[in-house]
Amino acid sequence: MKKKKLSTKTIAMLAMMIAIALVFSYVETLIPINFGIPGVKLGLANLAIVAVLYIMGGKQALYLLFGLSSVDFCSQILHPSCTVWREGY
């Protein structure tokens, strides 16, 4: 079975959707809605994932999900308030 490579257009579209999802995630932190449970958010970043799932398909939505998760994880680790990697100091 031959592997199908991602086109440049698909990669660019996924990168734009990751950027949109990150903007939605940031906007979500600015909305002061209290659900009563700590850590519960609206999930606006999921709109980008649902849009890619509808427009491009499941495989690309999975790529977007992994890309968004890795970018979000790296941004949280590199944040100055993160103490996960700095406990030895």
C-alpha cells in the first residue's frame, strides 16, 4: 500500500486552523463565565477541529488535534509560572 503525502495546501490549511484554534483558546480565557467547576471552559478551540473534520476529513482533524495539543503543551511548559521542570532550582 502506497502512502499518500500531504500537499502543501493541506499543511498550510492545517497551520492556519491551529493558529485560529489558539486564538479561540486565548479569547476563551478572556470570557468571564463561571460554570461552578474549576477548570471547565467553553471549548471554543474545538470549533476549528470540528470545521476541519467537516471540510477535510478525519485524518486531517487528527493531525490538527495532535498539532494543537503539542503547541498548547509547549506553551504551558515554557510559561514562567510552570514549575514542572524547575523544581530543582
